[in-house]
Amino acid sequence: MQTGGVKCWGESDNGRLGTGQTSDQPVPGDVLGLAGAIAIGAGEEHGCALISGGQMKCWGRNNAGQIGDGTTTTRTTPVAVTVSGSVSAIAVGGYHTCALTSTGGMQCWGRNSSGQLGDGTNSSRSLPVAVDGLASGVTRIAAGGDHTCALAAGQVLKCWGENGSGQVGDGTTADFNRPTNVSGMNGAIVEMSLGDNNSCVRSSYNRILCWGNTDYGKSGNGNTIHWNLEAILRPWIVSGLTSAPVRLALRRNTSCAATEAGGAMCWGVNDYGQVGNGAQTTSGGGIDSSGASDVYGLESGVLDVAAGEQHACAAKADGTVWCWGRNNYHQLADGTTIARNTPVPVLGASDAVAVTAGLSFTCALTSAGAVMCWGRNDSGQLGDGSLEDRDHAVAVVGLDHAVVSISAGERHICALLDDGGVKCWGRNFRGQVGDGSTTDRYLPTAIDDSGTPYAAISAGGEHTCGMTTAGAAKCWGYNPYGELGDGTQVQRTAPVSVDGLASGVTAIGAGGYHSCAVKDGLLKCWGHNNNYQVGDGTLATRILPVDVVGLGGTVVAIALGYDGSCVRLADGRARCWGSDYSGQLGDGSIGNNMTAPVDIGRWFRTDVIFRDGFD
């Protein structure tokens, strides 16, 4: 109000409205004795105002000393708080209150059962006490139900108090009665807001990060289930892709992207930590993410990403490879079989420029054109001539030319050589290796295509597709749903032409049991369509290529999962369709199959949230 007065209305027991009344007020009434108010705050049953000139007044219930007048007497009208120094900001929590002084010090008072006053005790205080270690340098403060946060010197975010839902953000659920650093914060913090048991901040580039309790979706992780016991134990970004994707990677239930900014982001099922954001339940399991989330520690320098069945990996510009998620077959190659919800470096991997991942195994391409693999090896998919699982990166043997790209299926992998040749190895029960047999291959084996040179390859679940240098699409392997696109459902052990795609193809992709190709700028798909993954708006299996509808742009890259499909458009957008029962399409929903393409991560507007009323 222009006069500096304050009006309140609603429930009024314990004098929480400050009007001198204890009966409910259905219309706004003046808070008595206030003039020159420049900021206000409301707790569970008390309120406070910052007065111009650095004074502070509070009113309402005072059972824990939250009014700050040295008593526990309820006040129906405002009384002065005895703060040491001139007050520049206030924060009102559930049953506690805090003040920031003009010298950058912080003081709190009221209930302290969880250490929310930050003075190193759990004793309630009816007068302000200094927060331990925050005598100066504080620039912002916020109070929640029973926890408190402050932005300290050097843009360090510190929180303390009740932490049963991870709302302190240190990665644990232990209460703190002194300030502790919030983990994983990147970028300058512009604003912060605390709820009863969750916390959010707005950081630079208008990003929103939240942590703590996830009931009703209040921490922005896409989970709207109430009364669940899940908690996000440290900050994660609540947004879509922070910049345009340069690489998309799908498998079954989890998807990832490498962005133009050099970061890695993932979304979907997170039961083994394969989203990589460190978010977990209080019981240690991962929280599924229906929107794109930053992979912890990989905000820059990422060249490529790969999504495996229950793990993911990234190649960085320094040549290292980092993996996260399930690790039962050493697919993370960190020397253990412990699942990781944040990235760990791969032992023995160096000089990597690209990665690909299958069912519990991973391979990387080096700048010298060599390939190294690790993890599960029951079908020879590591290409080292053995069937021995590997807990570190080992070289693939028998590649007589430099490799320019690699692609992994469920248990097989193919490599495109610099002379246009293609070699594949691993499981071959369905003919997916393409050498004219169904014999598993423990070493790279040339496909049976009379020396036809290829320009691109893509390995699907149990089939493989390639694009020749002449722009033709060819596929081989399993074909029960017409995923080879030759008009039949006959398994093929050597490449066959995709009907109608003898020329003009510029990109190709193989999914679980469907395939897609770009021809003359148009996307065509075929194969299994039980979850709309073919993209023609129907559930009909397609044994011949059909047009994908509703793309809204020119396709420049394809990424197919088990029963979902994504493309990257020329304008930088990424769009997906098909199965979304685990949030793997990244559009913010779970359990809704998408009959037409939808944008990744446009489920939360970071350019609107926190916009009004903040600096």
C-alpha cells in the first residue's frame, strides 16, 4: 500500500491478522499500529513487517517465541522486535522468524526443534540470536516450515534445520542446527523460496532448481503423486533442454541429449540413477524424471551421449568417458558393480570422441578411429574375441580400417569404416550382424553386401539399418513387424533394400522394432507401431515406409528408442512421439503415449516462473 500500511484477512485465531481481533475476517482489515511498512511475511500463525528505517514488528501466535519480543505471549497487534542492528530483509517461517541486517549479518528466533535458527542448538528462542558463521556477507535469506536458507559471501548457498525430505539440499536427510552448504549449485542465485519441506531457487539464465519433498509435483520433477515418500536430496534443474540438442540418445525407458552448450541432460526412468542428476528417494532409489534434467557434473565439455538399457554414458572433450546408472555387468567400468546416480569415470578409456550403449555394455570411438568396449559380453558384443565381461575398457580386435562411427543394438554393435565398409559383431541369432549367418560373432565381421559402401549405420534392438553412399536405405536382421521395410515380415541375414528408399536418403535410424529415414527432407518410418512410434497417428504395424505427420519442421537427425522416436529439427528443436509410460519422451507427462510429435522439456516455463516481483 502506498501509505506503508498493511491489510490482512482470513482466519484470525491467535491474532495472526494483527487487527486486534481473534475472530475470522472475511474482508481486508488494517493491521493496527503499522506505518512505513516496506516488506511483509506470514508464517503458520504469525506475521511480520519490515519498517522503513530498519525496524521490524511482528504479531500473532507466540508459543515458541516467534514474535521476538522476549516473551511467549500471543500478540493481536504488532510489537517491536529487538534485532541487533538495522534490518534490511525479513524471512518468516512456520514458527520461526529471521532478519538480515544492513551489515550482512543474520539473526533468527522462535521454534528451534530442528535447528532452524542455526545457532548450533535445538533450543527455542524468544529473542533474536546470531546464526552461526553468518555474522556478515549474507545477501538473501528465506525461511520454510522448519528450515532456513541464506545466500552467504561468495554466492554460497547455505541451508539448515529440518531435512527429512532433503530440503536442506546437502544430499542427506539429516537435520542441521548450523548452516551447511547446498550441494551442486551452479550459477549466481537471483532469488529463493522455501516451502514447508521443499526449496527452490532461481539462478542465472533464469533457471529454476528445486529439491526436497515432491508431493503434488511441488519440486517440479514431473511427479504429481501425493503422499509419496520420494525426495530430491539436492538441487536439480526444473526445465526442459537448456539449449538445442546436438545429439539425442534413446533406448527403452530413459533418454539423453548432448546440448549445444556442451551439457548432458537425461529424462525418464531413474530406478538405477540412469538420469544422472543425483535425485533419489529416501530409500535410495532414483526418482523418474518426466522432463529433461542436467546430468550432475556434466554441464559443459560433453561431445556425445549414449543411453543404454538402464545406464548412460557421455564422452567429454578431454577424451574421458563418464557413465552412470546400473552397473551389474560393469557397464560403468569403474571397477565395481555398484549403481551410480551421478557420473563416474570409465577405467581405461581415453581419447574418446563418441559413445554408444546397448543392453548392459558400452563402447567408445577414439579420435584415432579405434573402438573400445566394456561391460556385458555374453554374445561377444565387446569384440575382443572372448565371452568375458570387462570392468574396464578393452580394445576391439580385428578392425582393419579406421572407424568413423559406431552404433549398438541390444547385444550387437556395428562400425562404419573410413572406406565405407561395415563390420558388426555380437549376438546374431536374428541375423542382425548381417554376414549371411545366424552365428554369434566375437570379433568384427563384414556384412554381406558385395562391397557396397555405406555412409551411415544404426543398430536397433535385433536388426540393423544403414544408408549407402548412393543415398539408399538398407536393413537386415529380425523382421516380425516389418522393421526392415521390404514389404515382408521375413527375417534377413544380409542387407535388403527398403521399399521406395533407393535414393535421396540423408539420415537413418533403427529402434527396438521400428525404423525411420529422412528422404528428400521428409521423415518416413515403418515397423512395429503398438505405441504410435511410427508416427502416422495410428497403431497399425507398417511393413512399408509411411510419412510421419505433424513434425512442424525439417528433420536433420533421428534417434529411436525401443518404442519411442525423436528427431532434431533444423530450427534446433527436438520433438518426440510414441511410448511415454515412463516419461522417456521428456514432455513432462508420464503414462501418455504421444500420437504426434511433442517438444522435449517444454513442460515448465523458466522464462515465466519467478518473473514478476523479483529482481
